[in-house]
Amino acid sequence: MTINELYQLYIYSTGICTDTRKITKGCLFFALKGPNFNGNSFSKYAIEQGAIIAIIDEQQFFIEGKTFLANDVLVTLQELAKHHRRQLKCPVISITGSNGKTTTKELAYAVLSLSFKTFCTHGNLNNHIGVPLTLLSIPATAEMVVIELGANHLLENKFLCEIAEPDYGIITNNGMDHLEGYGSIEGVRKGNGEVYEFLKTNNSTAFVSAFQDDLIQQSEGMNRIIYGNYKDAIVWGEALNSFPYLKIKLSFFDGEIFEVQTQLVGKYNIENILAAAAIGVHFKVSKEKIKKAIENYKPANNRSQQQLKDGNSFILDAYNANPSSMKLAIENFKEFPVLNKIAVLGDMAELGEYSASGHELILKQLTTIPLKELWLVGKEFSEAAKKLKPPIPRIKLFIDVDELKKYFQQQKFSGYYFLLKGSRINKLEKMLE
């Protein structure tokens, strides 16, 4: 069976499934493998549950007329996704970067959805498996696609671009993320820059942030649309207020100005907002709709959101963290005009040889911020705190979030503001459960 023949089955199927717990009648089952499972062994069950065919790559599980024996199931999934992408007759916008890519994706989706039938990446389906699954979830009737690309090694963004074939792209910024995989900040720039290289090669267009000097430089000589404070910018903006939520002034290239009251926390979200606004302007979404979409967008999934509980306010930005994003979160927290502030910070993962210095850097930054208390979760922050001279006053160390939660539930705080920031491994949101 060729990819084209498989694609004909896909067109008449109810969709793609990789988990037999979520089988829908009439779907295609892809028997993916992982460290602790082999999807091939579930292929017969998937067919019994209603899958019209199972794509496998081990001969022993072959069933005549019910399975497609591929050389590699994952590669077949990726090839099918690429084939489907080429059938789509709408713009595809890819978003990658060290920080803010998910918020930018969701804001762009919110803006475009008011004028177009728009589809975007759901959750964190942004890797070599997630991108194909995202593409294969897009119907032929789509008018706009916003897709998130997530990478942590060189050549991964290049590979994802070859599958998604974006017409437009955004690199939100280059920061100190995934240093374990990229090796250095230069590795991060090179890895994210693979998106620009794809766009250049295909004469496609980048949306570029004027706040990021390195991106302005990287994008020279290619088709680009600039947002931010720059001479040729399509839209720019500034913060009018950042407490408790961000309020900004949006200025457009034609002289129109709008005040936008968001439900986002942090000035660092200005760039994410401007990126979405720039996309909207380029695709001729009205400025009124752009304003409405941004104001109505409510963050979730532990990203730049504020929760109120038991008389306290919690800035929950705990989906992920690296030294760049944590520095920005702390700077924003510093500006809050309140006295009772407690920072709750969890270890930053995937920093490799930069882990010790990265955690020490954050602690040195905290010495300049007036906090009632500082709570640190995890081994890396604990080790860094022990090295700091002079030590930070009013500091508490916790092995993990369970120990943190137990301590927090024993206290009687009221009228406090808490910043929760850390990598996904910490699951700091459990403190509030």
C-alpha cells in the first residue's frame, strides 16, 4: 500500500488514533512505539474496537486485509501528515521560540478565528509526533492554520518544517531553554533559526519581533513583517498598566490607536500580543476584532494566569521555565505594588552543564527583590542556595511539591501574592489542589 492509497483510507476515516483507550469507530490506528510500550501488540485489539486498519511495522502482528505493514510506523505517520499538508489550500503559520510560543499561538488563533475557520495545535502536540497528529486533524475546509513547533536539539525545527511546510513563521525569541540539548545559547539561536532558513529557501515570510535584536539581524534579506518599536513595524505597543492584569496601547501602522485590557499577567506578554496583532493586520482582520480577541483571551494550562483562593492571589506560570523566562517573571513580580509577596520557584530542567550557574543566576537576581519569603523547590535550587554568599533571608527549601503543599496547607496566609514559576517536572500547581 502506498502513501497515496493510505491517504484515500484516511479521507474516509473518522481520524487518526494512536491509543487504544481512545479508539473511535472507523479510525486509522497507528501502532507507535515508546520506551515502555509497543503499539504493534495492541493492533488486533484496535481493529476489534472499530479501527478500519492498523498501521504496524512488525510482521508477527500482520492480519490480511486489516493491517498495513510499514517499514516504520512513525515515518509513515509523518509522511501521511506531509501528504495531507500539501492538500490544504490555506496559509500555515508556524510558531517556535524559547519562550511564549504557546501563548502567541493561542492569541493568534483567537484573532484569526474571528474572521476565518482556523485550526491550531492543541495542548503540547508540537514535536515529531504531535505535529503530524495536528496536521492530520485539520479538515480540508480550514481557512487558516496556526501550528506550534517544539524542539530541543539541532535539526528538529528543520525536520518539523519539512513536514508542516509553513507559509509564515515566527520565532518568538532566543533564550536559555533546552541548553542540555542545544549545548549553548548559540545552539538555541541556530536551532530556532532553522525556521528562518526554511522560510528563506521557500520564499516565505517571517513575522519578526523588533524587541529581539538578534532576530532582526537573523531575518535580514528575507520576506518579513516586523512588529514592535521599529521604523517599518506593522503594529507596536506599550504597557499602560501591568497590575493586576496587563493593559496596553496598541498603535497600528495607519495611525489608529486602541487601548486593550487583557486577562494576561506580565509585561513580557506584550510581544506575544503584538505578534498576534501583526498576524491579524496582515490577514486583514479588523482592528476592532483584534482588540476583542485579545481582551477575551483567558490564559490556562498554568501559563500567565492568576487565581484567587482563600484571600490570596496566585500568579500561576508553572508550565515550564528556563533562566530567561524565570528572570522575566521575577522582574514582573517585583513591580507588583503590594507588600506581601512570596516567590515559589521550582527547579529549571534541561539546562545540562548550565544548570548550576542558571539557578545561581536567578538567586542573585532575587537578592534585589523585597519578598516576605522565598520558597525553593527541588535539588538544583537547594544546592544553589547553599552556595550563595551572603545567603538570602527568609528562605525555605523543599524537596518536592508534596512537601511544599504540606507546609502551605499548615499556614494561614491571607492578602498575599504568590508567584509560582518552575519547569513541568515540579508540577507546582499541585500546591493549590
